[in-house]
Amino acid sequence: MEKAKISASQLFILMVLFELGSALLVPLAIGAKQDAWLAILIGMVGSFVLFLVYHKLYTYYPNLLPTEYMQKILGKVMGTVLAFVYILYFMYDASRVLRDFGEMLLTFAYPDTPLFIANALLMLVIIYTVRKGIEVIARSGELLFIFMYVLAVAGFILIVSSGLIEIKNLQPILEEGLLPSLKVALSETLYFPFTEAIVFTMILPYLNDSKKAKMTMLCATGLSGINLAITMLINVSVLGVNLTARSQFPLLSTVESIQVADFLERLDVFFMLAMVIGIFFKVSVLFYAAVIGTASLFKIKSPSRMSYPLGIIILFMSMTIASNFQEHLHEGLYAAKFVLHIPLFTIIPPLLLLVAFMKNRKKHGDNTLD
């Protein structure tokens, strides 16, 4: 671990930027139709339970990275294998988000630019930032968080001013009951984007006040969930359910619809800036977790030395994970969920906690006997 510390407010900002990240891009929870906002909020509440599990593990081993305490809980061999699986997941997820960025950039502004060039340019900036350490990433977040929220508030005011919002597009609420929203929440929004933030267990040991970890994680997730629910409410109310579902980037379509007083239009660049900020921090956090995890697992004294080789691997993974954008989306929605998200987010952490609890109780019992 590098000798660095971040504050609770910096952790909060990083988590919000991370969870908004690529989730603002896609028609999130549109399977629940006009109740997409509700599916997002249910997924958010469900993620609170899992965050409490992640936090409890952190309280047992506050100064260790998960890659280290997994070895303490499961033993050297099994712990190392599991830690390596999580590192591979962080790299895979970073490559998926990087691919989202490249596809968005090409669709929006640079259709003739090769995907590799778009991804490589962002990856170079991320490698440089990650080499500087978690404090630099956190301070950059503080600066750009304010800018992103100014853009969001301005965008919201302009959408309302344009008279684009049609409340009838959000009706009827719960047309088919609560079941469709619950189904989408438990199969989609619980994992993407909320419990993806399991990556922050790699950053919790850097927190300068460990007592604030739990409340910070829950508050950041709450704010992200509310923001994403509002975003989907706006998308559906402006575009309608069908157009939102068909659109690759519904928020972009919504922003493109803004027209105030016949002169204020084509505000796509605001959307673009917000997306670049969110995706930059999401990839940076995942990449940073992979770098320090690899360094701790293989006993490399200078983690920054791992940033170039791992960064190049992520860049090439982003190019090869899917042959086109539709395949990329399908893989994220279905294959990744069953193979990666459910076991890594919802099954393995509670099992680790159970073993850690038993070991801790046994240790306390032995101390009492002594």
C-alpha cells in the first residue's frame, strides 16, 4: 500500500462519480418501462445490505486490502486465487467502461476516428493519474465533482425551460404492479451500477477516519441512486418509454432536444463533458484497485510500476471483449451478470464475512480462556 490518506468527503465524491459513471449513458432499468426510476431506487436500497457486509469485513481488517485479508480468511492458496479473480474482474470492468467511452465518442463526435485511438487517449491520461496515487485521484474528483453538478443543474433547468417534459409519459405508475420493478432491480440495477462499488473496499484502508466509512458509503450510494432515478424520470418523460428503450444513449437524445428561445440548442457538449468526467473516474478507480491489488498480491514494492503493463492490457481488452456495441451491451446485461456479478458481489462477500466472524469469535474465545 502507498502511504496516502483520503478524507471521508473525498471518498464520498469518488463513489458518486463512480456510480454515475457509465450508468448515465445507458437506458438503465428500462425493462421496468415507465417505472424505471422505481427499479433504480429498489436496486439502491438492496445494495445497502451488501455494503453493510463489505463494511463489516473492513472493520475486521481495517488496515488490510481485501487481496490481503482474503488470504487471512481462506488461507494462502485459496485466498490468493480469489484475490486474483477480483483483480481480473476490476480489469475487465475497467475495459468495459473504457469501451463505453470509445463507443460514445465515436457515435457522438468522431465517427471516422478508430476506436483504438479514442480509448488509448483516455487510457494514457488515466495511467498518468493512477501513477500519481489515490490522493491525486481524490483531489481531481473534488474539483470536477462541482463542475459536473453545475452542468447537471444547468441541464435540468434548460430541459424544464424548453417545455419538453410530458408527465403523461410516466403514467400509469405501477401499471403491472411492483413485480416488474423488483425483477429489474434484482437482476440489473442492484449490480450495475451500485454493487460494482465493491471496488471501494480496496480504497477504504486509505480513509483517514475509519469510523466514517459506513455512513459515507451509504450516503454516496443514496445520492447516486436519486440522481440516476431523476435522470431516468427525465429521459422517459421527454422521450417516452419506446424511444428511451431504443436509444443507445437516451440522455444524449434528451439533451439534443433542448431548445430555448430559438437560439440555445445543440448542447450535446455539456452531456459529453459530464460523461467524460464520470467515465474517467470510474476507469481510474477500477484501474487503481487492479494496480494496488496486483502489487500487494505479488509483493511488488512500487505499485506505480504496474500501471503501464496493466493499462495496456485493459486497453487491448476494451478492443477485444466484443466485436460491436450491441454485442458489448448484451454481454454486460446477461453474461457478466451471471458469471461475475452475482458470485463476486452477492455470494462470496457474505461467505467471507461468515468465515471471518467464526475465526474472530474463536480467537476471542481462546483469549478468554487464556
